[in-house]
Amino acid sequence: MVTLGLRRLHSAGHWSRQTNVNNRPSMKHPSTLEEMRARYGPRHRWLLLLSVMVGTMASIMSSTIVNVAIPDMSRHFVLGQGRAQWVTSGFMVAMTVSMLTTPWLLGRYGYRRTYVGTMLLLLLGGLVGGFSNDFALLLAARVAEGLAAGVVQPIPVIIIMRAFAPDEQGRASGIFGMGVVLAPAIGPSVGGVLVDLFGWRSIFFMVVPFCLASLWLAQRYVPVTAPGGIAANAQGNSLDWRGLLLGAVGTLCLLNGMVALHEAAMAQAALLLAAAVAALMVFVWWQRRMSRTGREPLMNLGLFGHRPFAMGSIVAFIYGTALFGSTYLLPVYLQLALGLSPSHVGSILLPAGLVLAGTIAMVGRMADRHPTYLLVSTGLCLLALSFALMLTVSLGTALWVLVLWAVLGRIGLGFILPSLNLGSMRGLHQHQIAQGASAINFVRMLGGAIGVSLCGIVLEWRLTAHGDSLTRLASSPERLAAFDEVFAMLAALCSLALLAAWRLRDAPASSQP
């Protein structure tokens, strides 16, 4: 066998063969997908998944951990609530929209250049944000981090669907999901300690070691080729800039419209939401025109003609709304409705996060043997039940009960996370995988962005209806009733998603390239 005589040279580059004094072939560090498979064998796909998992953890951490530093940043830059909110919303808009560019970037520049570029941008955003003395510069750094996070997040799904056999995709999704959820589960706790010890700047520097590790791994295990192992085509179709601009304008108007609605600025909210709807309609028209004229659209709307993908997208949107909405709502509820201290809140939420990581690993293996629609439906039932059980909590409820309900909800999330993408995308053609991963991540994040504002809007509405306000120091039965009604809304949304989840069935397994 020729490969038995191959040895690795120190310099990186393309696959080459030379002859040494013993007439044994040697090779430089491999760079294409075929070369890496030949070099590392079956374990390459796991090394590739590990490489992108580290970068995805960094991107997710940058999206969640900054929240604990916003009060300190607000005092440092003398920000009002509206300007401080842009630290989060600027990141969210950039991340949501940039997800749509991932298929084009991978096709034009390949896995390695795209991934390394996003990690360098994320690293730059962290360093600039940490050293910023001007709020405009800090906001620009957050937008840069959001752009990087959006591009990188669909990549692991594409790798799992293309590099792993159908009977291994669930296991791969479980292992990847377990690693990724640990970042938001542990990150805020670590971030709180860092803010207390070193100030808000330390939060931005947390992504630096992850980015450096991901760059090191990328040079060794991430191929230069595009999805499917083909060479990246730098002369390929140009990016659909008009579609990207329409998506950005629509998303920005939608999120700001929800914020205006939250602040009871009804005229402004109506104008922004109408602009968001108009941008969506023009976006759909433009994407269809791009497809009719043979050009590459930003989002392939034909994917939604595949029933499991369409139903999965509905589930992803509602799931994103419930997940991000509850992530915002639960800490507020525990502190302002039940009067618990931040340390108690951490003691309740941290075990739930660790249980979520373990559940994902277990369910990932189950997804290789059981129908994904059953796993997604089970998860939605558990998530809806956990929201409904929050209605039984009172001011005298023991802490262990709160921990139990929180854990139950995270078990439900653990059933959904590794199964939803598999159930939605199995059956798509191989050339549609990149577009499918990008689209479903975009829909999920859009739902998440709406979910945070939606919970805030409904909570303010119900507090007013019950004659209470969060500005009052003491809690009351009326305040609990208002929170209960928001939890009931989230339970109803999860129940609604069950109708779509059930129609994920009968999706055929995807073929291997």
C-alpha cells in the first residue's frame, strides 16, 4: 500500500509525493477532503467536528456571556437602557442575517478559509471590544462578533449531514450538542466571577483562547475544499447582495418594532413592523426571481416544498421563540417574582444546564435508531409540561421543586436539539444541505429574537392588567399571576409546535456523497 510509506513533512500545503533515500514516499500536510480522509482515516470526520465545535462554542459564548456585563458597561459608558440594549440586539441582527451567507462563502472559499476568516473576525471583535474606550467602537466590535457567529453556526450541521453516515448522524449531533450547550450553561456563571474580579472588559477576552485553539485545529483538520469535497470556486456566482440587504432591513425593522412595542411606542412599532412585513414580501419576490433567472438566491425557497423541512422550520421558529423567551424570562421570574438572590438563581439553572448536556449526548445516540419526529415530539411535550408546572409555584415553594421543573424543561430541550435538524434535513439532496442548514438556523434565530421581546411585551401587559409593576420591590400574588400567564403562553406555543413536529415523519434518510 502506498499510504503505508507516507510520512508527514513539517510544512503545510497540498498533498504531494516525494522519494527519500529509502525510496519511501512522503507527504506534506494534507489540505483537501480526500487527502485528509486518506491521512487520518475514519477518525478525520470526528477531528473535523471537534475543530468546528470549538469555534461554535466561542461564538455561542460571545452571544450569551456579555449579558452579565451590560450593567457595568452601562455605568462605564453612561448608557441609557435603549443604547445598552444595542449591545445585544446589534449582535443578534448581525448573527441572524449573516447565517444566510454561509452556503455562498463555503462554495466560493471552501471550509478552511471561511472558518478561519470567521474565527479571526471573532477574535478581532473580542480584542477590540475588550480594549474599547468608545461605545461606538464597542458596538462595532459586537456587530463583528455577530457576523462571525452567524456564519459559523450552520457549518457543523453541514458537516454532520455530509461527512457522517445516516446511522452516525445522531451520535455526532449529540456529541456536538453536548459540547456546545456547556458554553451557555457554564459561561454566565464564570462571566459573573470575571466581572466581579476584573471588570466588564474580561468578558470580551474570554473568546480569545477558544479562537486560538480553533485556528490551530483548522489548519490541521478542516479541508480547503467546499461541501462535498469539490474545489472551492472563487469565480462562482456572486453573492445576492440585494437579498442580503432586504433580509438585514427586514430583521432590523422587526426587532426594533418589537422593542418599540415593548416600550408602548405604538406608532413607531406599527411603522417598523409594517416595514418588516414589506421587506419580507420583497425578499420572497426577489428570491423567486433569482431562481427563475438561473442565479443563486440567498435562500432557496424551494426547500420549503419538502414537507419535513417545512414542518421542521415551523418547529425551529416556535422552538427558538420558546427557548430564548424562557432564557430571558426564567431568571427575571426567579429574582423579581420569587425574590431569590442571584446565587440561588445560579444554583437552580446550572444543574439544569449540565443535565441538558448529558441528555443531548444520550438522545443523539437514540436518533440513530428511533424516528426523529418521536424524539422531537417528546421533547416538546416535556418542555410544554415544564412551563405548565411553573404555574404551581408559589412564594413558599421549596427550591428543589424549582430545580426539578427547570431540569424537566432542559431534558425536553435535550430531546429536541440533536433530532430537529436531522428530521428536517434528511431527504434533501446533497447539494441542498448547505442551504438547508443556513435556512433552518436563520428561522430558529429569528424566532429567538422575537421570543425575548414577546415575553417582555406579554409580561408588561399582564402586569398592568393585574395592577402590578416590576419597579415595586416586594412581590405579590398578582405578580405571580402575570408571570404564570406568560409561562402558559410558552406552554401553548410548544403544544402548537407539536402539530408540525408530528409531520416530520416519513422523511427518507439522506444519501452519502
